Amino acid sequence: MEIVIFGAGSLGSLIGGALASDSKNAVTLVARDPHASAVCASGLEVRGELETTVTPHATTDGHGLEADLAVVAVKSFDTAAAAETLATGSYDTILSLQNGMGNEETLAARLEAPVLAGTASYGAILQAPGVVECTGIGEIVLGARAGGSSDRADRISDLFASAGLETTVATDMPRRLWEKLAVNAGINAITALTETENGAVLEADANDLALSAARETARVARSCAVSLSNREAVVALESVATETAANTSSMRQDIHAERRTEIDAINGYVVDRAAERQVPTNRILTALVRTWERGVGIR
Ligand code: KPL
């Protein structure tokens, strides 16, 4: 299968590397330099659990590409721009594997190909240009964005599973996206602000804060007619934090590199959707990360 990974940062490179390790797949990474040039020159080295070295194509220019599948792994604030670039190419299926909410709708509004929703809870870090490390085996969950069954989702799940990626097809993607939002709301900002690994949210002090952010997210989900209990949100948070305990969250990686974070699409999204509900933990985490962004001149 021909696959384009659109936004091959840490997670995109990990998934692209795994898919490229299956000789039936031809993978192209759309990435930033110096990562794209390093992959072109010496291939992509995947370290950790999914260890392999592969030679996918890599480019910094995503215009005019054609493939069976485009996996979109860009940051949520880049989704609209990614959709414009994807629209210059041709794809049979688009799969969003991004943090935050509303990405699939943004892609579907601009693109003709069917858009599937997905979440990925793998831990991944770009150690150097051309080198990505898998720091936690998580899970990829994918399915029709409005819920229900999807033959396309089944086929893509088989493709991912053949490449060694833990993959589940879900018929309740809207709920799964909220569940993943609760996980990110509880892990990302806290680990970024405290410069800790994901496992820190299971420890004293941070744990209360993380559980509170996840529970608030579940409450807001329910007010949006999505059936996610507080307990389910907490179990999901604890499970991902345990599986990826040694991982540096994507927001911590962003803050470390002084890049814009996904705070608006994670805790900020919960605050925006809360209407008259009180979500003090998400509000404080959003304010702190936005303050950091302002301090370094990003916002
Ligand atoms: O999605 C993630 C992220 O860092 O953005 C988790 C699953 C928390 C892995 O670190």
C-alpha cells in the first residue's frame, strides 16, 4: 500500500517507521528539516520496542502527492493548513491521528476522500534527525468519525496490525476522542509545566490534579451528549500514564523546544466547551501554559 505520513514528527515517524518495515508498503514521510534530509540521506532508525531501520521516502513538501492512505499527524493548530496541502494531492483515505478535537471535521470540510478518526497513545520521541524512539507501547484506535462500522477502518486496522502496531477498530469514535482528550488533559500540561515524564501524574500531588482534569473533561463530554463516565476517563488516564510512564509528553517536548503547544485543543477546548460548568483545573492549566507561550513570545 502507498502511504503518506503527513506531519512526521515523533509519533508520525514512529508510525511511518513501523509501516515501512512491512515490505508491502511504500511510505513517504512529510517532515520538517533537518529530519526529512536525514531520513533521505541515511534512512529512519526506530529505537526501543519497535526497533527497525527503514528507508522511506522523505520530503518537506507535501504538495501534489498521491497515495492509498494519508495519515495526518500534524499538530491540531496546523490541521487547516495541512488540509489545504493535502487537497493538492490525491488519496483514497485520510486518517487523522492527532491530539485535540475537531481535526477530522476540518479535514473532511476541505477534502473529498473519506476521513477516518483515530487516536494514538504510543510514546515517541525524536532523539535526533532521522532517529525516533518508541518510549511506550500504547494503542491506535480508529474508526468512522461519526461512529458505526467502516470497511475502510477494518482494512487500515489490518495494515497497522501487520506492521506490529497495536490497533483496535472502534464503532464509537466520538466517545473515544473525548476519552483521549481526558487523557491528554490530565497528562500533557502537567508534565510539560513540571518537566516530568508521563508516569509523574500517577504520583502524589500531580495525581489529584491529573484526575481532576480528566474528570472535568468527562463531565463536559457528557454535557455534549457523549457517554463518558468519570471512572472511564480516570481508568484511561491511569492506563496510558502507566503504559507510557517513561515518555516525554508531546507538550513537554514542545515546551522544551520553545514551540507552540496544543493547549488550545486540549485543556483550552475543555474550557471553551464547558459553557456554564465549572472546570477550574482545566482553566488553571490552560492559563499557565498560555502564560508560558506569551512569555516566550509564541502567543
Ligand atoms: O498523546 C500523548 C502525548 O504526549 O501527546 C500521550 C499519549 C500522553 C503520550 O505521551
